[in-house]
Amino acid sequence: MEQIDFFNLLSDLTLEDVFQAYFECRRNKRRTLSSLNFEMNYEQNLIQLWKDITQRRYQLADSNAFIVKYPVPREVFAAQFRDRIVHHLVIGRLLPHFEKAFSDYSYSCRAGKGTLYGIRDIEEMLKICSKNYTKNCFVLRLDIEGFFFHIDKRILHKQIISLVNNSYFKSNKSTILYLIDLILNDKPTIHCKKKTPQNSWKNLPRTKSLFYADRDCGLPIGNLTSQIFANFYLNGLDHYITQLNPELFYGRYVDDMVLIHSDKEYLCHVKNLIQTYLHNNLNLNLHPKKIVLQHYGKGFLFIGAYILPNRTYPSKRLQKSFYRRISYLNNLWKNKNMNTVEKELVNKTLCILNSYFGLLRNFNSWRIKLKGWNMLSPEIREVFFSDLNFSKVKICDKMKERFRVEARNILQPPLMGLQNKTAFLKRRFKKK
């Protein structure tokens, strides 16, 4: 085995840092083929990765490019597992500093401030601005045109370097800066493997493809660094908007923005200010077809929810996804009965139903859940039951007892060896 000269390597990045990033990267991805291939000899692979980074020999590998069709067609660049470890290494060190810089009204890729937090926040803003739904107020919804593919990496690089220089003072700072330069200077379109046919790109608009992005612009959708960096790219805009007027309410998820104010004309003025800021400072533009200004009483869509006064419904997309999964489960259970169904199928069905019911209970969605429950086949409803609010699905007692008996027959063989001797001595002692 090759001897490692630890003293000749740079000491600003420890091997423990690389192992920690690996364990974070493989979480919830351990069954993927790329993760399994890396894990077969992960210790040697991680040591080699550490040596490449510390000796400044690390290079990004070819990404896998493909088109996803649901919920909307998107171009995705998936990095190799080895490179994803490096992404976790960088984000794991910088995320606490990003969090300190982020505005409270940014809801994308943040622990404790996800989609449901954003929906509740906007609901509260709407209630305050409308004086508990008794006064008029207006909602302005904005979207950035081709956001990920028009991010100027030169501007982003300056923003991140400024953050690192002002707030990050650990010994591995030089290595983090080195990896940031590699990630931002990478051009995945030059070296990538297309996993879907070339014809799939014909139906994709040019503004949504990295292959047609300007030079030094665009971040690949699919990387952890792209999500966090893109969120940080608009951080200056967040602080700019929130400082305009204390009576202006604002929230953003990725590039979807919602602004609430009692004056309709003032919102039009703010829209022009945002357009000017984006163009002058970030080299971005608002999507001209996705600018909507309306009265709050008509309701509006935000992060998968349709928000109305005193009630919030799940979006049409979420409802269709729910009904589609119900149909999928019905096909799996076709011609099944309680005596022939497998335990794996029961557990899979339970997880799917509870995931959707658990999500939908955050909205006013009782009729939607009732419709989905009635769509379930009789074979499924024979095995599962729920309460009247459809808050949680459980397995019926008969099915539990059946699995319990099967497990007892498999996992508890007849007593043998030392167990038999112990039982014999106990019986003999009792007789005396």
C-alpha cells in the first residue's frame, strides 16, 4: 500500500474534514450507484481526494446532463459523487457565515426556514397589512427571467470572496478559496455526459439552458453549491427591498418574490426600483410575463400554496401529484389481498400516504384528502385506516398481527445448545 507523507502535505485541511463531508454527502444517497461505487473503497478514495486538494491537483470530473420533465422541463447537471463531497466540504464550512448574512425573508435552502415557514410568514404579513383582512392591500408577484442561467459568476465570485475575507478566519481558508475558484470557474457544458437524447433539449427554451448562457454566466441546477450561491447572489436585493419602507412586506423563495403594501401605485414604483437594481448590480432582469399586481382578496400562488384571506389551499400542481401517487399505489395493489400482500409493499404504501397527508394537513385541504382516500382501491383500504381528519394513516390490527406471527416464526428458531441446557437445569432445580 502506498505510504502517505503527511508532513509534506499542506496542513490547512484535515483528513477529518474530508471524512465529515463524505458522511454528510452520502446521507439519504447511500443506495445510489455512484455512492455504492465510491463506498466500496471509500477510505482510500477519501485519502486520495484529500491529497489532491491539499496538493492543489484536484479537478472537477465530467457532470451528467439530463432533462427532467416533471413538474416542468428543466436542465440538470449532476456532479460526480467525488465532486459532491467537495461541494459539501465547502458549504459545510461557509453555511454558518451565509446564514448570518441572509435576510430573514429569504426561504430557500435554509434549515428551519423552508417552504412552510415562508407560506406562514407571507400569511402573517398579509394579515398585518390588511388589518386582519379589513383594509385594502395589494400583492405584487415578481420572477427573474432565466435566473440560474443569467447569474454573473464574476459578480458572485466577488460577493463570496468578500464574505470569506470578512468573516472566515480558520486555518483552511486558503483551501476553501481554492475550491470556490474551481467551482465557479468550471464550465460543465464543455465536459459533460448527456444521459437523455439530444432531442430532449429542443423543447427547452434557450433561457433555461446552460448551453446557451453567456460567457461567465450561469450556475448548473443540481449542485448544492449552486443552490446556496444563487440564494446568496440575491441577498443584497433582499436587504435593499426591506430597507425601502417599514410598511412594505416582502418574501422571496429562490427567484420568486412577493411584495405586499396598501398602496398600489407605490408597488409599481418599487417594481421599477427592483428592475433597476437587478440590471445595474446583478446583470439580471425581471420576467416581463410574470409580473402580477392584484388585490389580496383574489388570492395568489406562492411556494406551492394558494393564499387567500383566512385560508390557504394546496396548489393545483400538488393536488395533481397527490392524485397521481394514489393511482400509482392502486396499480401496485391490483389483484392483491391481505393474505398475499408483502410487508415491503405495506411499508412503502404507508410512507407515501403519510408523506402526502402530513404535507396536506398544513393547508385547508380536508376535501382534497377525502377525495384521495376515496380514490384508493378496496384492497388498500382493507389494510389501512385513518381518522376523520386524515392526519395520519395506520395499519389495521389484523395486518399487524399477521406480520408479527411471520416475524416470530422466522426470527425465533427452536432453542438449541446453551439455551436448552439452561432450561433443563431450571426444570431440574425446580423438581428438587
